[in-house]
Amino acid sequence: MANIEIYTKATCPYCHRAKALFTRKQVPFQEIPIDGDVDLREEMIKRSGRTTVPQIFIDGKHVGGCDDLHALDARGGLDPPA
């Protein structure tokens, strides 16, 4: 099972869409809320090179944001191996 981390903010609609996709696909994930946490936000920026949320990592590899996640899913990247 892949280790999935997603940096989020409570008010971010893209974060909610990304989490809903993982939930719908029954893919467990670790949510890292950065609301008001400067250190976690800096960690996210250092890891991803981006300042927007969500930022998604699968097994430590940066996937990107919500649109990138949906593109990965469209290619079958969130489906279990056959």
C-alpha cells in the first residue's frame, strides 16, 4: 500500500476534492493540515516547490495538486495493480 500524504487547508475546495477522490477510491491517506502552522507550510514548500494547497505526495514523490491527482487517476494511477 502506498504512503500518501496531502497538505491541506480547511477552507480549500481543491483539498476537499482531492480527499474525496481518495475516499471514493478507498485509498488511505495522511492529511497534513497547514492552517496557521508556519513550520508545516514551510516544510510543504520545501518539499514541493509550490505555495498552494493541496500538495500531494505518494511514497515521498511529489504528485502535485488536485488537478494533477485527477489526471493521475484518469491514467489509472490510483487503481490497485492487476
